[in-house]
Amino acid sequence: MTTRLRRPSIWRQLLITAALLAFQGYLGWSAIGGNFGVESQKIMKADIVDLKVTSAALQAEIDSYRHKVDLFDPKKLDPDLLTERARALLSMAQVGDMVVMVDPRTGKPTTSLFASSTENESMPEIPIGID
């Protein structure tokens, strides 16, 4: 029995070579311009810097809110300051409080049609430091 050796086709060798060159080209493109390539790393580093700045700003805001919450701690809270601030925000006064109405545009006390309590010497007049 005779055996005949078959010579490989040139087209097969060229096809394998072309496929391997195409795969190497894809790997080269991926290393430079792909999602994790050299160009994308520059963009990622810029994004990291931006996110660190944003993170620092948010951390400062969180610290500010934590400080405001700590002010409500009963161990650190001054009741006089709390009631004074609450009444100022709510525009409420108690019986013994002296209320001075101030014009928001000028910052000076407003005048009234009623007689002043300082006219009958029941309360001393408070000098205004604004000239």
C-alpha cells in the first residue's frame, strides 16, 4: 500500500496568518484606545481628581450638618439662647419682652402712632449706634 503525503494549501496558511494579524491589530487598538487603554486611563485619572474634589466638598457639608446636629445635644445646649433664637424665628414675644420693630431697608427702628413707653419714663431709651 502506498501513502501519499498531501502538501498543505497556501490559502490555508495565508488565512491563518491574516487571522492572527487581525487579532494582533485588535489587541493593539485595545491597548491604546479601548475601554482600559492608554487614552482612557488619562480620562479616568481626570475623573478621579474630579470625584475627589466632589467627595471633599460633600464631606465638608456632612461635617457641617454633624456640627449642627451636635448643637442640639442637651448636654451642650444653652436654653436661653435656644428660646431667644426660636422666638426670633417665629416672631413671638413674651409678656416681659421689649420688642423693637426695625425697618429692614434702613435698619433703623420704625415709628409708631402710639405713645412711646420711653416718654413716660417707664423704660429708658436705648441709644442707636447707627448714625
